[in-house]
Amino acid sequence: MASRLAELLKELGQNAELHDEYVKDPEGVMQRYDMSKEEIKAMLDKDVKKLEELSGLDGLKANGIVRAHDI
């Protein structure tokens, strides 16, 4: 199954429940989105440049966690 990294980043910026769940259990949330080890590491490291490269999204925001707004 393909990763849904871009979908997760967008949903973290729009869905307060998912955001709260991610804060409590980021790895559990990322597993549900079928993310690769590289994507998980980039998320945990809050590596915005790497996440933009992996997701194909531009203009990601990081404020405690990385998420996409208005995309």
C-alpha cells in the first residue's frame, strides 16, 4: 500500500481530533497512514525540507508538529 504522507500532513492542519491523537501517539497515527521508515523519521525529526521532498507539498508549517495548511 502506498504512503499517505501528504494526506496526513493536510489532515493534521485541518482535523483537531487527529492532531490531538498525533500528539499523544505519533507513531501509531503514522502506521495507520502506511508511512515508510524514512517518512516517520522525517516527521519525528520535524524535517520540513525532507517532508516537502517526500510528500510533494510546498509551504509546510511546523509548530510543535509538521502539518500542511491551506493546501
